Amino acid sequence: MNKEMLTELTKHEEIYNNSDKSNESQENLTKNLSKFNWDFGKIPSRKGRDPRKITITLKNVGGVDANWCFKMPND
């Protein structure tokens, strides 16, 4: 994932970043984006238990200020 984050944005990523200016559906916007599988240790879920919480910490190690925004499927 780090290697992918260091590359230039693709045309599809640029369109997605400016999706607020587009009439494209969420499906069309995301179909050509890179997908990452995050395996958190395959913790089995148990019925009747509260959902697990996962914390992700990001650190900007570059010289340019960055704002992070995660778009979830239901956003």
C-alpha cells in the first residue's frame, strides 16, 4: 500500500477526488480504483457481541501538508 501511495494519481483517482463535481454513481467512481485487503488477524465474530473497533493511525512523513478524508461505501 505504501508503494501505491507514493505513485502519481491515475485519471480515475483524480475523478474520484473531485467526485463532488460529478454526476457519476458511486459504483462507476470506484470500479477502477485500487482495492486493498486489510487482514486484521481473522478474529472470529461472535453472535450477540458488540462490533469490533479498529483504530488506524496515519502519519504524514512528507514535506507537504495533507488532509485525510475516508469515503465509506455509504457516504
